[in-house]
Amino acid sequence: MKRSFFIIGLLLIAVGVFEFHPAVEEARSYVSVENYENAQTPCQEILAGRPWTGTLNYWFFAWLVFVPALIFSTPPAAPQWMRGGRVIVAAGICYVLMNLAVHLQWDIRNAPFMEDPFHPDPVNGWRMDCANYAGDGFSYVTALMSAWIPACIYTGLYLLIWRFYHHRFSKEIMENYKSDLITRILFWGLKIYAVIFLVYLISLITFITISYILDEPPFHPGYMWLPYYFIVRPLFIPTEIFNY
């Protein structure tokens, strides 16, 4: 337990440094003189020329570390309310941090092009051809509505690892061990989601197969692709920040 809280404390300190240190903000919008003077410099080259401190999405690493640290902070002998509470807190904070990671990634992506780095208050901005705002609204809404799905899956994964560790190695979990109510509800929800996911996947494969055989879709494709945004699309939220 002490080790988990020590890790969480270090995590909060690291996040605080990256969130409030002025050098991080400067590194995020850094543009070299060479790239500034050469109007033909590719946008990706400008982005890649920044220090690593300006491109690090610390909220991503925050939820990556926070969930396992919190899950392992509670021993099997703890009261059920405490074990259930850490599940709610872990999944809830993971959801919030995933949303913060999506917002931060757009800030990181567009920081060098938000203003002229050498001439403040530009009339038309600087290298607006490199700015990318096409998907920010959609990704914000998707994360706000659906990030709870990968947050619950990630939390459930570490609950399984926690149980395996204490059953196999620490021996603190015996055969008659009873999970708390919140954990049972979480896993029932994940099982229902897994069934829905498999049914959709089988239906999609069947739809594509029939369309290939008939050389035309048996019904409007929208009926198959619309559920994608509610069932499959949320699973890409944790990793899509690397594609902006």
C-alpha cells in the first residue's frame, strides 16, 4: 500500500511539473529560426523539431500509471467498501484523465501554429496550413461520451492482475474469497459489452460477406457502420492521441 501511494505521489509531482513549468509551454510551441524562415519546411518536420518535453502527453502516462497503483493500494483483506471504492475512483479518474489526454494532444499538435513565434499578434497567424482542427470537436465528443468504456476495461484488466497476483504469489486470496459488489458489477458489465462486441463483429463480417457474394449490400451500410461509433470506436481513444 505504501509503495502504491508513493508511486501516486511521484506521479502527481511529475504531472504538476509538466503542467505548470514555463519551459514545457515554450518547448511545446518551439520553432527553430531555420524552420521559421523556410516556408517550404514540411509541417511534420516543424513538429518533430521540438524538444521532447514539448511533445510529451503526460495525461496519457498519468492514467496509464494511476489505475494499477490505485488498484494495488488496497489489500484483499481490506473491507468490501474500500475495495469497491477504489474501483469507482480508479475507473472515474481514468475516464477524466483520458479526456484530458485528448484535449492536451490537440494543444500539443497545434501549439507551434497558434501564433507567430517571432512576431507576436500576427494578422493571419503563422503557417496556418499546418494547423489541424479537423477532428478536435469529434474526438472531444467521442472521449466525453465513450471514454468510460476503455476506462472500465483498463480498470478490469488490473483487477484481474491484482487478483492473480494475490492468489498466486502473495497467497492473500483463498478459494473462498468473495469479491466486492462494485467489482462484480464491473465484470458483469464488461461481459455484456464483450457479448455485444462479438455480436457486432460477427454481424459485420456476415454483412461484408453477403455484400461480396451479392455484389451489393443487402441493406443500407449505415445500419452496420453507425453502431461502430458506439461499440468499437471507444476502444481507440487511449491510442488515437498518437495519430493527430
